[in-house]
Amino acid sequence: MEQMHFIYVNADGIYGAHSIYKVSMSKEHFQGICCNSNAIRTFRQDRVLENCFSRQEALDNLPNHIPENYLPPTKKKGKSPQKVGFDICFTGFKKEDRENLTEIAIKSGMVVRNSVTKQLQVLCCGYNAGPTKVTTARMQGVLVVDVEQFYALIETGEIPSE
């Protein structure tokens, strides 16, 4: 699938119209490059409210999905870290940073892999991630996240959509 336009509600209950390209899908998630930020974004398939033919259609239909008297939720503070059971690989990080991330992942119940394997579920990319590894992972349906999304995953137990 080359492009995708849709209305989505994220884990925080925030509604939005999204457009992504270079879409790849796994059983529960899909991801692509966001047309606004030009960064990889990951979404849960069960949170899509409507698939649309264009970004404009998604923007036009968004108000139809927002409940009456809706107030955007406020951020929750003081959440304790979740145990997350993913196989993860870190790429594009300095040795010290990779070691710190590996330690955090293991403490959170993850299995850390050194390469893109068939068991891999998440690839966390640093500033120097190679395009071949990222492309291979995406073609296998592996979720590609950046370090901020990794920390959010550790904190909430959910793969962030933004």
C-alpha cells in the first residue's frame, strides 16, 4: 500500500486525521512516513475509526467522530513502568547508549536481539540507523520506533502513535 488516509483515536483518547505513505503492516499495527512530520509513525489497526480516500476527506469527516462535549484528556503523571514482552533490536546508537537501552529493555522483560530476526517485533533506531536494516525490518512487519517512542513504550506498555 503506497498511501493511507484515516481518522484515528490514540491511546490518550485524542482524535486526529492522518496521512502516511510507504505503509507497511503487521497483524496488529501499521506504520508509514507521516506526510506532516516526514517521520515514521506507528498506529494500532483497532484504533482506526475510518479509512478515507484523501487527507481532505479525513479532515472533513473528523468532526463526525468526535463525541459531543468532548474534552481532550490531560496527561497522566506518576505512572509506573510496564512490563513489555517484545523482542527488540537497537541500531544506530553509540555503544554506551546501546548498552543503557539494552539494560532498560531487559529490566522491562524484553528480549534484546543483535540483528533483524524472524522473532523480532520492534526495531529501535538511533541517529545513525542504516537504511538497509530499517527497510528489512519494515518488510518483515517489524515495528520501527525511535528512542522517544521506546521510552514511551516502557512507560505505558503501548506503542505510541505520535
